[in-house]
Amino acid sequence: MSFLFPTYARWEVEPEAAEGSILIDKNGKHYLDFTSGIGVCNLGHRPAAVQEAVSTQLNKFWHVSNLFVQEQQEIAAKHLSEAAGMGPVFFANSGAEANEAAIKLARKATGRQKIISFQQSFHGRTFAAMAATGQDKIKEGFGSMLETFKYVPFNDSNALEKEMDKETAAVMLEIVQGEGGIHIGTQEFLEKTEQLCRKYGSLLIIDEIQTGIGRTGKAFAFQYFNLDPDIVTSAKGLGSGLPIGAMIGKQELEEVFGPSSHGSTFGGNPISIAAAIATMETIFKKEFLKGVQEKGTYLANKLTESLEIITAVKEIRQLGMMVGIETDVHLPHLLKALREKGLLALPAGKNVLRLLPPLTATEAEIDEAAEILQSILKEYSKSAV
Ligand SMILES: *Cc1c(COP(=O)(O)O)cnc(C)c1O
């Protein structure tokens, strides 16, 4: 029996050790980890630079509260702010908390309450983040949601325009819907969304919790689309596995979040901050990000080539090292079969296999993953390769 609430349907794999792209279970079996802990370990498991930064901080102090000035928080905030081309940062402990901060900031800044988000979106599990999430299954059994959230179809500018008005505090979106099935926003839709926000005096909140910190080959995915968001949220990859979330706002929002307007006991914890600085100092380098773009293209080409004539594969969608393989195969079975062959992959939406490999994965590891995918998927297909 388990002493844990069964909120997760857990896999049969029990980790014992991990390094780089490799996870080793208690039986000594090796897996190619193309989940990165759900898009968290972007530098692979236990990257040396992060391990060193964390152990240095462990020998200084662990926690002092946000009543103190902490130079490291300033450094981490500067990295985020400069990478996003934006203003001040609020540190939280998770993605949902970063989104909570964004929702509160947008409502306080505009004096409005309505927030528009998108169908199939995912913004987290706390009450406001859950309310913002455009998936019924996430909200089932919890009663009424915050009634000021509205949902429209993703990539549908007309539907958005119909819902926009002078009551709208913000529009909140993911550039690539991650949990919802790797749906990528179109240039036209994203630009139009920003224009509509300007027209109605609403803020544009971009949830980069899964897409940020180099995942798509840019520091933040919105940078592919020439957008100018008012608020950006980050978490997952930010601390390489140590818990941290962040909200970045435009400079003019600074005074909205004055003393006692918002807070968090653990937010900006020194250990997580040390991990975040080391992570960003590695990932936000031009050369590193260029390498991620090239690797993403290599991965997409490899998958297209390997899975092209497999009828169980309906579509492959990719931005950087974020890939969705749409399939008609029963996902839990497929993922289990892949694990047996030594590849860890994720589900997304109803019928999408999601790959979030470490950004440091080698071409040889990508080749190996593609081979395993091909061998398993062709078993499911009528016209075998
Ligand atoms: C994972 C995720 C969240 C929630 O993050 P938590 O740290 O689990 O609270 C929010 N938005 C997006 C886009 C995510 O992928």
C-alpha cells in the first residue's frame, strides 16, 4: 500500500540514479530520458555547473526570508529580465504560483477582472491557475471556478475578438500548448492577439512555463514571433530540477506590486536561485540556443524520416526540443512499450506522444530514440516498414 494520495498514475520504473540523458532504475536498467522530468531538467540530469552552484550556496545559507536583500536574487532576476527584454521579476516556487502572481498583477494593474484563456490550455492546479486552464478534466469535481475566466479556441482570432471587451484585464496563452498536445500558435494569431490586447487596453500574459528557458531554442518561445508581452511566467526548466517559478513584468507594472501586495515565504529561496543562475548562464548563451535550434531540427527530421510511412503516426509537430507525435495508438500502452525498450516519453492531450529531451541530448541519443520509436510504432501499424 501507499501512503501517498494517488493523484498520479505512476509508472513501473523506480529511479535510482541519473546523469545527462540517462536514468537508471533500481534494477540497473538504463533508460534514455526524453521527458526531462516533464520539461524540467533542460540541461540533463545533474549538470555539473548547477551542482557546483548549489553546493556552494549550501555552504553559505539555505534560507533567510525575503525581508533581507539577497544579491543572488537580483542576479537571477537580471538574467530573466534581460533575456525577456522586460522589467522586474517576482519569484515563486512553481508554475502555478507564477501564474497566480500574473493573474493578480493583471487584475490589480487594470482594475478589471476578466481573463481570457484558450481551450486545451494548461496553466496549473491552484484555484486561479486551474480556472485559467481550458480543460474540463482538470476542473472536474471541484465545483464552481472563478467566474471571470473565459475560454476561446486556440489559433482562432475571430473567436478571441468576439470575447474581447473593455472589461478584459488580460489574455493568457502558451506559445506552444504543452500539456494540451503540442499545438503551436501561428504567427498571424499571436500577432492579432497582441493587437487586440492593445486595442482594448488588456495585458498580454504569456505562460512560458514549459516553453521557456531554451526549450524551443530561444530563451522564451515568444521571441520567435516578434511579440511584446506585458507579463511572462517561467518555472519548469528554470532551476534544473530545484523548485522555482518566476513572473516577469514590464517596467511600468513595477509599482502595482508594491510592499505587501503579494509575497511568498519560499519564493526566491537561495538554493533554487543558485540553481537558476547557473542554469540561465548556460542556456541563455547565443551559441547554446543556436545549438538547441539545430538539434531540434535534427530531431524533427530524424523523426519524420523514421516514422514517415508508419500509419499509426498522424502528424509530427515540433518547435525546438519540444515535439508532439499525434497517433491513434492507445497512449498508456504505447508509452509502456517504449519504456520496456528503454525510452521514456510523455503523453499530451488525448492522443499525442510528447518528447521533451534534455537540450543537451546528443545526435546519437536522438538517433537511438527515433529507432526505438520506429520499432515500437511499426508494430502498431498495419503497413509495417
Ligand atoms: C507545468 C505547467 C504549469 C504548472 O506548473 P507547476 O509547477 O506544476 O505548478 C503551468 N503552465 C504550463 C504551460 C505548464 O506546462
